[in-house]
Amino acid sequence: MVDFIALFSSFYSGKRVLITGDTGFKGSWLAIWLKHMGAKVYGYALPPKTLRDNYVVCRVNDLIHHEDGDIRDKDHFGKFYNKVNPHISFHLAAQPLVLDSFKDPHYTYETNLMGTVNFFEVVRQSNNTKVAVNITSDKCYKNNEWVWGYRESDILGGKDPYSSSKGCSELITYSYLKSFFADHDCNIATARAGNVIGAGDWAKNRIVPDFFRAYMDNIKLTVRNPKATRPWQHVLESLGGYLLLSAKLYNDPSLAGGWNFGPYEEMNFKVSELVELLNEKQPLVNIEYQYEKTSWEAGLLKLDISKALFKLKEKIHCKTGLIQLADILIATDKDVWWYK
């Protein structure tokens, strides 16, 4: 396994790094990691949604310089960005939930599309930013239920508003790359990760948070599409990929573009397998499986990570098995999950 602290510390130490969406699940963990490595971390996002969120529990607000703000507010974001004048920027601010995108597609598209535009507009006007990475999703691909993993060159798409908005965010990034950043001092990229799980995520309609909510509240856990296969990975594994990409992209413009980060192919598991292992570690009273597949939800989703393994020259995640992930979620992260 790569020693991420030794690999990154000398690079990120002292650099100003801005994170949009720092109050979110992945954004808060990214802020903590960067702060630990000596970076000067700045965040711009909406306030955290609950007192259980990782941002609150880990007191991230005491560690970094944070500004409450909506990524749709170009003027507010631009003023904060120019004040920070970052060397590196990560864009994670988004509407991140598939089911919520059905409830409010306008907000989803406005945030995920125009948020991306607002981000790259301020980045391209900066004379100091050297790297900008847009964090999207594995769901940006047009899902054909292939048995092999999607590669970065495959067609983008999405049946639901969330997935299509992430595909659009990728296209916006590509357009900015070709239109404005080809001869710019800043190198830009996108990062597409699989199903990220870990402590401090309390979003609704995500299987791991739903599991712990059901346990804590002693209610039935309803599991959608239990036969669906997903590329599960711990949050620190995906963030390790983002940090490695950013560090190498800093001085190598040939690395600009889209990147997949996920587990080895043999580490893709069914939803039911993850739930059953969690239930062995921390038994629930009642689990109900709903086997009727939705028209928009993928049954099989894999990522091909060959590009990252070959071009970044480092293993960007440990070879974590499903049992190890269950142990991590139940034991290592217990204090955050059980926070009330």
C-alpha cells in the first residue's frame, strides 16, 4: 500500500488549496487530509446539513478557512476565490443524490452544470492556480450494462437527472479544456470515482448510511435493487487518487482530461453482499429486499482503472476486500457513525 503521507507531504505543504463542497462527505475528508499534510486549506460550500455530518463531528471548521456560499452564486464565489488565490482547486460542490434529482431536477442541473461553469470561469481568470480538478461520478457514463468496466473514452450519458448532469459536467470541463486551457498555465482534469463509502456520510438513500440509520433507530432497512453490482471503495482510497492526480498534473499538462478511480475488478460486489456482511458485524432486526429493478438504476456498473494504474505509476488504493470494508465501517469509523 502506498504511504500517502510520505508521497504527498512535501508537495502539498504550504500550498493554498481551495475545495468547493468542503462541508460534504468527500470534501470534508479531503480538507482534513490536506490540512494534515500542511496545506493551507480553504473551503466554499453550503452549511452542513446535520450535526452528524463528518464536517461537524471532526470540527473541520476549526481546521480550515471556510466561507458559506452557493456555487451558483458566481459573484460571491469569484470574490472568495480571488481573495484566496489558490495554487490548487478541487471542485466537489454539487447536488449528489440520484433520487433528489427526480424531486428537483432544476436545482440539480443548475448546481451541477452552472456550478461547473462558475468554477472554471474563476479558475481561468486566475494567474496563480496551477491545477483544477472537477470531481464528477462513475455515473457520468451511458450505462449499457456491460460486463467490463467503462473506460475514460466511452460515451457519456445518463437516464436520470443526476447522472446526465454529471455527464454534462464532464462535457463542460472538456470544452473548457479545449477552448481556454490548452495554452493556459493551469492544468485541468476530471475524476470519476465509484461508490464511495465511509464514516460521516449521512445522505439519504445511500445504502451504508441507511444501514446505520436503521440500526440506530431500530427500524426496517429497505434495500433497493440488491442484485446490483457496484465498484465499492473507501473514501480515503478515492481521495488518494485525486491527490495523486493533482500532484502529478501540477507539472505535467499531458495528464489533463478524465480519470477513473475505483477498485480492482474482482472487488466489485453486489449490494446484498455488502448489506449481509454489515449485518453480520452489527445485526439488524429486519431487512427487506426490493427486487423490482427501476428503469433508470444500473444493474451492473464497473470502472476500468487501467489508465490511472499505468500513467500515474502508483497504486492509488489498497486492494480492499468486502470483509475489510465492513470491518472499517463497523470498527474503525464507529465513533463517527454512532455520533448523535
